[in-house]
Amino acid sequence: MATSLTEPTKPTPPGRLGLPIIGESISYLRNPEKFILQRQQRYGNVFKTHLFGSPNVVLIGADAVQFLFSNDGKKLEMTNTPNFETLLGEKSIGVQIGSAHQVLRRQLFQAFQPRALARYAVTMEAVTQQYLKKWEKMGDLTWYEELKKYTLDIACRLFIGVSTAADESLEKVYETWSKGLLAPPVRFPGSRLDKAIRARESLLARFDQLIDQRQKRSLEEQDVLSILLAAKDESGNLLGREDIKDNILAMLIAGHETLTSALTSLCLLLAQHPEVLMNVRAEQEQLGLPTQLTQETFKQMTYLEQVIKEVLRMVPPVVRSGSRKVVEDCELDGYLIPKGWDIYYQIHETHQDSQVYNHPEHFDPDRFSLERAEDSQKIFSYIPFGGGIRECLGKAFAKLEIKLFAALLVRDHDWALVPGQDLERTVLPFSRPRDGLKVHFSRRQATSTTR
């Protein structure tokens, strides 16, 4: 007993907390990547800072990330900004914690089983062809904005059975809602948050109409909404209406914004690395360019799989994880992480670990070949979809859409970057080129002799 009283208190991680209340938030918002890199170089892969009203511990690298995943839901608990909780809703999976989160996750996952994904692919292919033809006619376009329309259209068709291409009002309401997620957390008439809350109410009312229609007609639709209306937990309980509505909203933001970022990065990196694009096209030609893409065809696109993995390694759509609240004092690498602090991990910097990846700054899809498999050296060295109990629920959906889009894009189309644009990344809220990726888009003149 006496010896424990004299035991020295462990130090908190190195770093600084900055100014009272605001901490280092201003420096972080000015340039998040520079902020993290400078502190990583000075303090290492585990350091403290003070962001957005709370002391934070930042984790970088597979070992530190594993600490978070192994304690998630135990000593650590998911936390969100007030705007996220207000706009996503209290029934959203992003807000749920503990056993309620796990039960809900299993129910929602029923919408992303292989059989459902195979059905989704048919719609994805048809919509993708429509947008490729649209972009051919446009010729010159800012691709990020166009890809936002494309991914939202697919998400709405597959999640709720409504096309935003045919219902532009739905797209506008959604955009108003999503802009509120990172708005100042103060509501007054006409503020971004106020408009977003009103847009949420409008979206939920639309979901109510769709649910009423499904229940009255008892139609066996092939979309996520219909699957969730029939999804039962282990005790045979159906999801409540509020659960379904809040989680459709959560899926829309997750299945739209992050995919837009990933597809934009894919298009940019292929344009910057024509030898990789050539190899992707060669693989497609070897497959005989089938008119209908199947799950078996996708499995044969091994080089394209490597390219997509490398895109997500170099330019993950989300550069940092959602924060976890420390609910019980933790110890990591001899440092104390006190109860009440926040903790999160950096995805981009973890993907840049030179002890795992050979020349991580280079775009090298072959690092994911069976022979090299650099990411297999350490668990959690590759985390574009997160991991642990909160790994991205729609990971398989996202990978399917990216691969399908890429396959159809490279077969018959060319694109060239418009000179003089700013391709530097902005990373909040999602990674994208500052000027939105301006390109000249056209149909390929040369066609494969194998077709």
C-alpha cells in the first residue's frame, strides 16, 4: 500500500495543448496535413494536442492504431460533434455505442451481403454508362462536382429507389443538409445549421412517404430501404421507422462523399501515371471486355484491385478517424492517456510508414501484388476503411462501385488534365484537389482488336 503511494505518475504523451479553450485548432484548420506532419516529426507517432475544445491524443502507425481498435468500445467510446449528432440523428449507427451499436450493425449489414451487391452492380453499371455518355457530350468538365452527382445518384437509386438525375430537388435538399455537418454549431434563422436541420426534416419526410408506399404495396423492391424494412435482429425484432430513416441518412453521406473523393483520386492518379493506365486497360482487354460485368469478372481484375488499393493508400478519402472519448485511464508506450481526453488515429500518415511500405511517397500498385503484399507485414498498416468494431459497414459496396466505375471508364474513354489548375489537396471534410480536377473528356479513338 505504501509503495503505491510513492509510485510516480506516468507522463501524458509529448506535445503541447496550445491556448486556453481553442488550443491549437486554428493552426490545425489552416493546414491539417502540415500540422500533423510537423508534430509527428517532432514528437513521434503518439502525441498530444488540443483541438475543438478538448485535449487530444493523435495516433499514427499500425501499432498505435491497434491500441485504439483493441480498446474501442471498452476504454474508448465513439464521440461526435454536436452537428453530427443533430443532423445524423440519435438512431444513426455513427452515434450508437455499446451493444446497441453491435446489434444495429448486424441488421444494417444485411443490406450489403453478396447477393444484394450482385443486384446493385446491375444498376451501378447502367447508371455509370449514362454518366460516361453525358461527360462525352460535355467534353470539358470539373470532375469532382460531376462525380458528386454520379455517386449521389447511385446511392439514392440503390438506397431509396429514387434517381436524383430525375429529381433534382432531392439533390439540392441533400446538399443543404450535408453542408451543415461541418457548419459552426450555432443555430439561428438562416444559418447553415438551421438550413441543414430544415433539410433533414424534409429528407425524413420524404423517407416517410417512401416507407408508406412500400408498406402499402408490399412490393419486393431491390434497394436498401426494402431490405432494412425486413431486417430482423437475433430476437426477430424489426428495425423501427426512426432507426431506418436515420441510418439511410448515414449511409447516404458515407456512400456518397467518400466515394466521390476516392473516384476523383483514381482519375487523377491514372492521368498522372499513363503506364499504370495502360496496364489497367491491357487487363480489361485480356478479359474480353464482357458486356455484362459479373462478380466472377471482378475477381479476375487483380491488377485493377492493386491500383485501387494503392489509390486508397496514397489518398484516403478520410485522413483521420472519428474521435473516441477516453472513458477510463489508458496507458500506451509508457504514457498516460487520461479519462475525458479524446483520441483518434491518422489514416494518411499511417499509410506513409516507410517501415511497411517501400518508398511510400511513390504511386506503385505492384506493392500490393501477391509477391510483395507490403501491407501484410503489419496488421492495421492499411486502413482506408478503418477497422475493429467500427470498420466501414459499406466497404464491399464501395470497393464494388470503384472497381466497376474504373473498368467501364478505362475501356472506351480518355481524359487529360487541364493545364494550370491547382491539384494540391484539401483534406477537410474529404480529400479532393483544390480546383476540383478539371479535365478534357472524350471517347477513345483507338478500340481494342479483341472486342
